[in-house]
Amino acid sequence: MMTTKVKVLIVDDEPLIRSGLELAINSEEDLEVVATAQDGLEAAKKAKHHRPDLILMDIQMPVLNGIASIKKIRERDAKVIILILTTFNEDEYVIEGLANGANGYLIKSAQYGQLLQSIRDAVKGQYFLPIEVAAKLVNYLHNKLES
């Protein structure tokens, strides 16, 4: 029985990160990288052309950052799953990313196994937030409700 592979678009301004992620994802039977992009503008164009099921999106990139790219992609496609994958764990990025349509937030220090499982879980409709990111979100919401 042939199962359809999850089509992934990788967006990161670091060539080594893109290559490593592509290698790890393509080694899985159920996942396939359909394109990579080095900035948010290229990501929006490739998302329109390749129609991925899931996008791994970095935040800080030249030309167009990840948050602006998410907004641009969401204008055209409300269904594509977008997971932020970044080294930055600041409150503003977490809140902005999720508020603008990201389906999860991963830190680049995650293990490949955790990343691959997060992709599979996201495709099944689950949000993914590491405990430290979830704690920031809860703290932010708590402070908003108190003010």
C-alpha cells in the first residue's frame, strides 16, 4: 500500500541548516522535502508554487523575516501547516509567530527525532510547543489578563 508523503518546505537562511534538515527529512519514508528557501520572500513564492503540506520556518532571515512570511503565506493558504524552527526563544517571537498563524514552535536545539515526530504530529492536527515555549506563552497570557 503506497502512502502519500508529507511534502515539506524548509525555510532557513543558513545553508548548512537547510541541508541537514533536508537530509534528515528525506531519509524518512513518509516525508519529502519539495523545496528549500533562504528567506521569507522566497518561501512565500515557493509555498505558492510547490503547495507543501508543512513549512519549517526560521524567524530571523534577510529580505523578509519568518513572521512576515507567515502572514504573506496565510493570506493565500489558511490550511498549510507552519512550524517555526528557530534558535530564538524570546517571548515576542513566540507570541507573534503563533498569533500570525504558526501551528507550532520548535527550538533548533531539538533532536532530529523530536523534530520529525513534531512534523508528523502537526500533520495530524496537533500543535507543538516545547515546555519552555509553552511556559512563556502562559506567562504572557497571565500578564495580559491581569493588566
